[in-house]
Amino acid sequence: MNPTTFNHKARILIIYTGGTIGMVDDPETGTLKPFNFDHLIDNVPRIKKLDFEIDHIQFDPPIDSSDMNPAHWDAIAHAIADNYDTHDGFVVLHGTDTMAYTASALSFMLENLNKPVIITGSQLPMCEVRTDGEENLITALQIAAATTNERRPKPMIQEVAILFENYLWRGNRSTKMSADNFNAFKSNNYPKLAQIGLGIHFNEEALWRLPFTRPLNLRCGMDTAVTFIDVFPGLTAESLRYQLAMPGVKGIVLKTYGAGNGPTARWFSDAIAEAVERGIIILNVTQCPNGGVHDRRYYSGDRLANAGVISGHDITSEAAITKMMFLFGQKLTPQQVKRELLTSMCGEMTV
Ligand code: ASP
């Protein structure tokens, strides 16, 4: 891990979508509700000490990220693409609840990305004395301005990443792990991209690098004809068949036990095989926070693989469902969707 150099003249675009970081108390309901960007920045006087040129765009109105949907992802991705040539980096302020989904979605939508898109938020609102939001925002801005140590410096981060408290994580490898801790995010199957303490120390070997430089290609248009099905002891044939027959569904992320296992009973694999035959694409993802699918290890996983279920390896469920939405949205043939699901497109899984 090396010490950091910064582009002190960096021009950074903040895209404020909402989330706890900008929320204030609503005296009527006693709950937290999103507030506007000026209020947020008024609470961060230290930001003025940074030399960066900072522009901002805000969602109108800012939202609790539990309201996030693919139209919002389009808006964020468009804001990045429209300002891509004029800015050195992007900081997206976002609620924590769906941050990992947004990070995954953006990683697929921003093809050929070679500038930093740093997503952050906070557990406590900026207006609270013990807020983690101020630290997170300032560190995210610094990471967005961090460069390599070369004679012709390049952005240190050239991917979508989540900065939270002490760590920077690959966006499409991240999961929200805690509703309480300041260190709320983690990549259970991928190393941290940077460690934040007294300094910011990048783990350069873990950073995403494209082998070529091509213009950013914005690929919007998610298809939401996808869903999750969870296996659990007690799942019945009726319930499974009902879920598999959901009208209009094209793709299912099947959340299985351990190394990709489900019940060995015939009703289970038969129902799955029939759905695959009907043309539904099923991706096998483990319910375990750590590790991945090894579908040929056990009899039950093997039956799923033989039924035509695709292994999701160590992909997170957030990346799995957004990748499916993305691939169906690209109007690919079922064969192409299957092929892409087996491939790591932008570092989202270890194949
Ligand atoms: N409900 C909030 C949100 O996701 C939680 C947060 O920001 O931490 O917008």
C-alpha cells in the first residue's frame, strides 16, 4: 500500500441523491426526511479547505434510498456521462440502504469507465454532532482526486467504489453489513481497495484497470422483469412453482444454501428444470455472506446445474440482480444473457 498523491486542481461533480447524510428531523412525524444540498454543505465548513473545484447536481426532491429504482440509476449515470469530459471525478451521495445496488448497477451501465465514481453516505445525518457524514464526504472527495504516482498521473480509482468510514470497496462487490456501525459496508469476496486511517492507502493490486482506453459508453435501460427466490427449510413445491410462474419474469436469482445447494427432492429440481425449459434464466447465488457457488460439489447443486441453472460463482445478490436487469435491458438474446452471466464484466465476480 502506497501513500497518496492528489490532483489539487481536481474538478469534481457531487451528485446528491438523498439518504441519511442530508436528512433532518421532521417535527410533524418525528422521523428523518431528506433535505436539500445547501443545507448539507452548510454543515461541512471543512470542505472549503479543499482546493478542488466542486460542482453539484441534486435529485429534486432528494430521496430515501429505499425509494431508489432504475430510473434513478439512469439519472445518475446520465449526470456522470454528461459531465464526464469536464470533470476529473464524481462523488455520489446516497442512502446506505440500496447503495450496493446502485454501485453495482452503475458499474454495468458505465462501460469503459476510467475515472472515479465514489459513492458515499452516512449512518448519522450531517446535522448531528457525531455524524460520520462529514468525514465520509471529505474522504470521498479526496479519493476522487487521488492520482497514480506516475510522471503522467492518472486517476487512482477508475471504477465505481463505495467509501464508508475506514474502507473503500469495489462497488459491485459491496454489501451493506450493518444498520448501526459506521463501518457499514464490506466486500465479503474481494479485498478492500483502500484503507483510510491517518492517510489513504490504496491497495493498488486490487484496483480495476482496463487494458485499453475507450470513450465512456453509457448503457441505460434496465429491464425489471427479474426477481429473487430464496430457498429455506420448509419451502413447498406450491410456493416454489407459484414464484417460478410469476407473469412476465425473464430472470431469477435463486438464493441457495452454501456452495449452491437446494433440496434434493425431485419436486425442487423438476420445478426448476421446467422453468428453465420455459426460457427463464436462473442464476444460482449463495445465501452465505462469504464464498461462492461450487455447484458440482454436492448432489443437490449438481442437479441444479444439470437443470440449466447458471452458477453465479461469488457474485453478491445485489450485483446479480442488477446484472440481470442490465443484460435483459440490453435486448440481448437469452444465449447472450447466459454467456454474460458466466463472465465477469467489470470485476463483479471471480470466475
Ligand atoms: N434509509 C436511508 C437511506 O437509505 C438510510 C441511510 O441513508 O443510511 O436513504
